[in-house]
Amino acid sequence: MNERRMLLRSATASLATVRNMSAVIRVSANFCNLSRVKYVAMVVIACTNCGANNRVDEAKLNEGKAKCGRCGTKLENKPFVVTDASFGRDVLQATGEPILVDAWAPWCGPCRAIAPVLDQLAAEAHGRYRIAKLNVDENPQTATQYQIASIPTMLIFKDGKLIDRLIGAQPKQVIAARLAAVR
């Protein structure tokens, strides 16, 4: 009698397993239907506030809806502003991707001409590098420290060290090539 119950129980358990497996197979078959899969372009953006790397949907970033996962600051794929007070934290203490610091002034014609190029490079960075802007009129200490005598001057830093310097307005391809050489 006990053997009969054990056989009945094992048969019932096996039948339940088979039923569950067929449900899993049906779900898996539907899950693998690639016509319903939505592909999302993801980019890595470093937060300008806390420095955390964030993987975000490129569409949300372009719409201005992306936020840092650590501190909640709005993420942008535009150059960020550095000052004498924030230069050490934002540039010298940064590790990882290179940072191009654009030393500029609002009255400088070539600086204004190169600004859209730097905006384009920042939008195309995809986490490979970051671009910062330093107003030399408002931040003379950093400008003096790095001997910026003419503007625009672009300084490229990697892991807190000055790696390269570009003086004057440069074409987008030249700036991109210099940034790529630092990697």
C-alpha cells in the first residue's frame, strides 16, 4: 500500500513538473520573439557633481531626462564649467577618461567660434572623454598656474596630469585626434 502511494505521489509530481516545463517552454518561445525586442542605445556619462559613471539611454540624455544614479543630478552631454575652487576636484582628482579644459573668455571671438565644436565633441564623447570650460577672466588663479597667455587654450588632462596643450582655434578633427591619442 505504501509503495502504491509513493508511486502515485511521484507520478503526480512528475506530471506537475512536465506541466510546469511546458509552460516554461511556451514562455521562453514567446520571450525569444525578436520582433518585439526594443534596442536601446546606452552611453556612459560621468556626473559633473559627484563623478559617478552612469549608463543611460541616449534618447533620455538628449531629452534632458537622465539623472545620476548616485546623487540625482541632471546629466548632460555638454561641457561642464570649472572654477578656481572646483578645478582640483573636477580635473586634478579625476581618474579614468581624459578631460579637455577649454580656457576661454566671453569677449574672445575665436573662443566663441570654437564653442559649438566643443559642444559637438562633448555630445559625441560617449564616456571616452569629458570637456570642461574655464573662464579665464573669472578664474585667474588656474589660468596663471597653467601659464595661459593666449586664448583659446585647450589643456588635456589624464588622471590629474597635464598631457597635452592646444593653443588657438583648432579644427574639430585635430582636437578629436589629440583626445584619441591620450587614451
